[in-house]
Amino acid sequence: MYRHQFCELVTGQLRCKWEAPSVRQELSDHIQDHQAALMAEGMDRDQAEEAAVAAMGDPEALGKALDALHSPWPWRIYHAARTAAFVLLVLAFFLGFDALLGSGGSGAVFWGDAGYTLPEQDPQSLLEHYSFIDSDTVRTTGTVTGGGDIGPYRLSPAGEALFLTQENGETQLAFLVSTFHPQPWLESLKLYDLACSASDDLGNQYGSDQFYFMNTGGRLRDLCWILLYDPDPAARRFTFTLDTDRGSVTFTIAPEGGENA
């Protein structure tokens, strides 16, 4: 058996793989020293190498004995730390990418067509920004409750609702919904793709053609600005529902002084 074959058999028994190079080198040096001594006594190179290797004993037995001296835990900890560092690096990349998309947005969406870009993901800033479009005035504010899960997406209200009155006397109801998921490989949930409807405590029904949606474009966390056209100003409670094949989510919007229950 040649020196390199013997060293490979020995180090193949080691569970702590990062010790293998140093053990291999130490064994090889020892065999070479013994081989040189035998050659000095007149033995030829090949015979001296075989004799030096044979003097080391059984390679598997020697490898198992060395393995008992070298704990595999440092190697395992090293690999676990390297894997964790890689996962954190990937997560940091996606979080940074999400922040990039969330700050400028991929553009708002109006039923699948390009619309306006929301300026930022701060709920109060968004509400204030859209309160003054087209000379709108805030008639009253309202509380938004409800939410839930649609598949991996968690939907929840973000901030208060605004009941707006335009110069022509038309009314609007605006509120924000936050969608979040912890899986960076998924796209954000587009609410305009879902079946939506609303009703109020006076029995009025509102169809999907009365809604307008805008998204900030965040990947992990996205804000969707929802506008309902022509809500009945006399109603004191509105129920907004999103229906999907993975379940439904309901939000209750109550004007100031209205009923949440």
C-alpha cells in the first residue's frame, strides 16, 4: 500500500473533516521519515515505502482511534454557523430589496392598469396625501377593525378610515390594508385580483366596480389603499369582504360615532 492510500483510509474515518488535512500531513511526514531511514540502510524506494506504511498498522483502526481524539462538534458548529450566515445574507438581501420596492413602489394599480405611485408606506402620510386630491374634504374619520389570513398572507387594518366629500357632493370611503408574509420568494398579495364586496347597516350593497385599489409595492409588507365610491353617508357601519378560494377576510369600518359591533 502506498503512503497516500494509507493516509486517505485513515482520514476517511474522521468525522471532524477540518482536522483531516493536518492529520493527513502528519501521517505522511511520519511515513516519509521512516521511509528515508530505511532507504539509508540500503532498501530501495518502493520497498521502503511499503515497509514504512506497514509499520503504521491497520489504517481503519488507526483512523477510528484518531477520530476518538478529535471531536466532530467544532466541524458541525462551523457548518451550522456558515449555513446560518448564508441564510441571514439571503434574508438581508430580500429585506433590502423589499425596502427598495416599498419606498418607491412598483406603482399603484387600478384594476390591473398602471396608475399612480404611492409616495411611502407610512399610513398617516398616505391618508393625509389622498385627503386633498381633487379638492376632497374629510367629512369624518372612522375606525377599521377585522382582518385575518389568506393562505400565507396576514391582512390587517393600517390606521383609520376617512370619509371624504368632493366638491360635487359625492362621498368616498378610504382606508388602508396591510398585507404581510414572511416568505421573501412570494409576490405581495394584490387585492384588486380578489373578489370584493361591501355592505352597510342600512342594507346597501356595494359591488367590485365601486372600488379603487392602489399598492405601495412592498414585497414582504405591502400597503393597499382602498377607496369605495358613493358610500351612503347615513350609514353607521360598513362591512368590506375579500373572498378567495383560500378563505375570506372581513373588515368593519365605522364612522366616528358609528357602531363597530
